[in-house]
Amino acid sequence: MKAEDGEDTDSEDLYSYDTGEEDSEDEEVGGVQVLQHNHTSDLPQLIQEKGTAISFPFMELYGIELLEVTSLNITVKCERCKDITEIKGLKDGISKTTSCKKCAVTMTICFRKDLIHANAVRAGFLDLEGCFVADILPSAFLPTCSECSATYPQPGIISVAGENTHNICRECHKKFSFKIHSVRFLRITASHLPPVSGPRRKKESLGITPGTELPRRGRCKHYTKSYRWFRSAVAKRFTLVTSAMTK
């Protein structure tokens, strides 16, 4: 092939290729980077979808990249007597055990949080034993700014369903807000339920049958050889009245 100046040039000269040495260096650098990102500690842990899921349908997020619940306050109902108990300060992965004030049933509650963002409205899961969730109380939320990705300082912002919460980022001072319109609870897997009542008492067999004589003729072991009848004062008075009427 001829160029405009008349000199012959190979077709290979029109294209540029990287040398083998440069390729090898890129592969080595790239390989190190891939190994660094394949550590299990860098990967997010998957949350098991079990228990009771907590979600906030139609939630509004403005200026917030991520939102999480740092301290959850709820009310639960006893599985046996349906009495309501307040459970406060639930942290991620930490179980709380309490007992019903009415029937003394043991109740265990564990909260496993999930991240809320524009495409996910699930706040986490509740693992419940001996009770089921009734409602959510004002809890602490931790937002992450969508402008600078800075997380709001602990302990977070207190909010509840139906409240429009406003604040500013502590790093870039950008305004953000979120609103929880409603709360929905979805039981995915049922927990172990306590027995409806306590252990059944064994029926005491006294050996008494209608129409037959009483065991030991109604005498206790202290008076096995006694043939006296013990009657109350009312029975004696009734006997005297009936005898007087017959005369």
C-alpha cells in the first residue's frame, strides 16, 4: 500500500499495538487489584429472609443515599394472652429476652437491619419467639448524605411513621429529609409458639363410684376400727326437726 508521499508502508504500521512487556505489567497490576477486592471482608453479608420483615411502603428520601435503623423500638403481643409489651433499644443482631407481665411467657426478640435506599424500602427482619410484633415506636435512623456520602453521627435521628424529618449533613451542610408514610409487617417464617396452657394435671383417682360403698367405708387410716358417724351441727339440727314433725 502506498502513502501520499509515495513511500511504501506496511499495513501493520497503520495500527498501534502494545508490546508484550506492557501487557504483562498490566496483567500483574490488574491481578493484584482483583485479589484485593475478592476478600470476604469487603463483601456485604447477605441477610437471611426469615422471621418477620419490616418495610416502609412509599417512603420518601430526599438528599439521602442510604438509611438504616440503629435503634428500634417496638411493641409486641404475647402469643398466649395477647398482652402488649414495649421493647426498646433493639440493636442489629443483639437478642433481647423478657417475660409477659400477665402470663409470664418468655419472649425473645432479635432485630437484623437492612439498608434502605431508593429501590429498597425494607428496614430489616425480626426474629420473634413467644410473641408477634404489633407496632413500631419512635426509633433512631442513621442517614447517609447523597452529596458527599458522609454518614450522620450517632445516635442518629429520631423519627416515626407519619412524620416528615428534616436535617442537614454535618460534612457538606446539604439539606436532606425523609418521611415514613406507613409500616408493614410480613411474617415469612413462623417461630416456635409456646403451649396455649400449662402442663395438664393428672386426674386424681379416688376410687369413688356412684352407687357403691366408699373406700374403707369412709374412714381414714386413724379410725379404721371406729364405727361412729361424724355429722355436722346442721345435719343434727335437720334430724331433730324431721323427727319432731313425724311425731
